[in-house]
Amino acid sequence: MGIVLRFWSSSPRRTRCSLVVSSLRTLCAITVLSFAGQAAAAAEAVTIDQVAPGVFVHAGKQLPLDAPGHDDIANIGFIVGTRCVAVIDTGGSVRIGRALRAAIRQHTALPVCYVINTHVHVDHVLGNAAFRDDKPQFVGHAQLGAALARSRAFFLREFAGDFDAPASADQIVGPDLEVKDVLELDLGDRKLKMRAWPPAHTDCDLTVFDETSGTLWTGDLLFRERIPVLDASAIGWLSAIEELGKIPAKTIVPGHGKVGHDLAFAFAPERRYLQILVTAVRADLAEGKSLNEVAVAMQVAAAEKSHWLLWDSAHAHNVARVYQELEWE
Amino acid sequence: MMNRNLAMLLLLAVAPAVYADVTPSSSSGAWQGLRATYYGNKEIGEVDEKLMSLAAPASTPDPSATPVTIRFGTQAAGKVKQVRLIIDHNPSPVAATMQLEQGVPIDEIELRIRVDRATSVRAIAELDDGTLEMRSAWVNASGGCSSPPSAAGAGALGDVRFRPGADGKALQVSLRHPNNSGFQIDPISGDAIPPHYVLHMRLRSGEQTLLDADTGISLAENPTVRIASEQSLKGPLTLEAVDSKNERYEATWNSATTAKSGGR
């Protein structure tokens, strides 16, 4: 891992590499990763950008979940107060969690008092174990613990290599501070406002707003560039986007994709995709189409496909989930 | 971001040929046992596509609700006594055993199944002359038996939804029910939730039975049957169901309405 991360941080090559089209970029990452296997587990730091004063983000790569580097696809990072540090999402492996911890140590000696997870998905939570020795409070949506319990066997079976060997359930660290509605955390001269959402991307989505810098950390309620993945409720997700649009955010950190500074602009493509999906599935349902014949909804592809990375990995899944949500309307 | 079957989807995209080669041998162990149990040494035909076909997605978009369609050709429609749907590698392989009334012109039956991991899915039909025919399909999936319940908010246990096709020749019947596989985890205790599933579904037109199915935990949440015919389907059609807690559900569809008829 270390070699990759150094590669991405060497600025001239990084610039060149990140400007080429996504497939080439993916190729770059994979090529280099093949050498990374031998790198020592000793914590090399992830690359970090300071996107607002005291707000640090490591940009996840737009890779599929089975590609080399799949444990480093989510945006993760931390916010520093005068008293302590809050980590927001920890990456898709204990190794990435450790590399995030190393990056924190390059920027501050303050203790990590909170580890916040924006939702249950593997690419956001498996790094939690790297922070256990810091004895932080682990913070999440009130449904996160249940969702992690449901996912336990699945994570251990499908992502065993992303745990410290041997993979074990005790490395999946759930929240001990649960957010039912809203919750404020104080990092010292810096208050973070947590908000728990009704089912949307998942059934345990949590957002973090740092009033001091005006930074909104959306978790996977915002996908940019990469196709959104729907697990819970398209209707709920659209409502959440509506509500999030009212937040006076100057900097927006999405779960996947580039950090932005214009809230409406950042959410527009995802909102458009979800709205089209809902409209198309409703049309199929009105025609009496079965789950097997959602032709209209799949045709959304024609209009939307070119706007999104990794389209084929999620669009059919999203159609199926929306169908099963809307057929009971 | 993460979706349960993503890894499997991509695996399939990379190596379809490998899976094709592996299919027969890897599922034969499970199937040989099931075959012996249900069909003994009886010969099972596997050739005539005009008789029957089976459609299932090669890699399912949603492993917890994978649509599988059984179609009968003109030679078979009205002559099928029984169809059994088997998912070799599921913890509970028999998804449904359906008795069809002879002479009833059902050409197509679609069910939604859970698929726990990559498996053969097979339909075995017994015709009125006692001959057996089988069709199978390979489905790539992961986690369909342990995935979370759907977040669809509307509807209560026992609600029944009839959804007729636009041409009046198809009807989808869904029963709002967890059809809990027992492999899901109780969030509070961490224990497996005891199964609570639909044992039996019967579709009748007046007093004439169209389809009578013994069902199990390999059917998806909100058990759904869709039938299609060359002829127009006319109401009233009634669904009767009973679950493992001996709760009974019944609702009737009249062709004129897209009924939201309640259950129980």
C-alpha cells in the first residue's frame, strides 16, 4: 500500500495521472498496486488534502470493489479541534485505517476522541479497528450497530483479506455512541453537528457538519462521478438531498468523488439520476412490467450512462431496489 | 459505497468461461442428492426447449430477490402437473413445489428467489403422462439469504397486491411478508432470527385452482408469483396463503380494479 500512496503523493506524476481518463487512471493504480503487496504493514500515511482549515480528506479511488486497491475507494479523513481529533470514516481495511492514523500523526499530536462512521458499508468501516488503542468513542447512526451485525458474516466471507490476519468478527467495531436524530460533538473550539437520516442510501446514514469551517461531510448520501448505489430507499434519499440542500455549506466532502464548494451543483447529478430512476420504475410498474422486464428503467442508461463511472456495477441493482420499494406504493 | 453482489458481478464479467466450465461438476453433488430424494432413478429430459425454458439472470442485480421465469411451450402448456424450483447451493434448496391444474393455460410462472451464493437454479416439470423435464441456469450471487430486510416503508404484513400486465394476460400477486429465512441476524441479540415464512400459496379462480404451491425460505421477502397466459386472465382471482405461524391470508382481485386488497 505504501508504495502506491507515495506514488500518488509525488506531485508531478500525480497531476498527470489524475488528469487522464478514468480507465487509464485505474490502470495506473492497478499496475502500481501489483508491486505494493510486499510493502510492510508498518503504517505508511495516506495522502491527505486540507480542504478547509483543520479539515483533512484522503480521496478514495474510483475503483470497483474487487479491484486491487478496493479497500481505498471511499473518501475518509479527520477534523482537528483544540482539544482533540474526530476521524470520519476509516477506509475499507484495517491497513487503510492504520495509514489514516499515520496521516493524522503527521498533522497533529492531539488525541483521537471520536471515530465517526457515516454508514455500514465495508469501504467506510473496516479501518475502525486501527483506532481501538486510541480509546475513542465510536459514533454512528442508531441503526449502525444492527446493520454491522447483519453484515458480519458477509464481511468475513467476502473481505477477509482486508482484516488483520486472521480475520475475526471482533475487528468489526460498532458504535458506542449512537445518534438517533441529531448530536453535537465538541472537539475544542469546534463543534460537529451529527444528523441521523431515515433510510436513504442505507438504513444508517449519518452526516457531519462542521460549523466552524462550513464543511458538510455527506458520507454516501453524495456520490460524485461514481454511480450512486441504492440499498435502502430512493424516496428517502431524495428527501435527504432536499434537506441537505438547506445547509449553509461552503465545502462539501462526498462519500465518493471530488470535494466541492457549491452544494446545489454537487448534488445535482445524483438527484437527477435518482429522480429519473424513480420516474422510470413507476412507468414500468404502471405498465404491469415484472422485475424481469423493467425496460424503461434500464433505458435510463441511454441518457445517464455517460455521466457515471462504474455504471454497470450498480445501475441494474438500483433498478431492482427501486422496483421493490415502489411496487408497494 | 458497496453492494453485496458487486464483487461477484465483476468476477463473472472477468471469467464467464471459467464459470461455464465449472458449472456442471460443482453443482452436481448437491443436485445428485436432491435428485435421488425427489425423483429417484427416473429419467429426466433436458433437451426440448419447445417444451419448457428457464430464464434467470447470469449475475443477479439483487441476490435477495432474483426473478426466475419458467416458460412452457405449446407442447407443455396445460399438460404440466407439477413444477419444482430448486436452488442447488442454498441452505434450503427447494424454493417451491407447484401443482398446476391440468387444462389451465398458464404459460409462464415467475418467482423471486433468494440466492445465497453462486449456484445452479433448476426447474423440473412433471407432465400429465408422468415424464420429467428439467431446465437449469447458472446464477452468480452472494448473500441473498442474509441480506437486510427491504426498507420499503409502505404496506403491512398480510397486504396483498395484484398487478395485472398491460395486455391483461399476466398477473403478479405479492404478499407482504418477511418470508424470513432464519439466516438473518437479530440486531439486538445478534442471534439468527427464527424463520417466519410462507408455507403455502394457492391461486384460484372461483373454486378452480390455478396454481397450488408449497413454498419455503428460498422465496424472497414479500413472496411474489407472476403468471402469464396466451389468454386474457379474468377475475375474480383469489390468493390464499398460510405461513409458518399458521397465520392465514386471503385476497381477491377483480379484473376491473388494480386492487390494493388487504389480507388476513
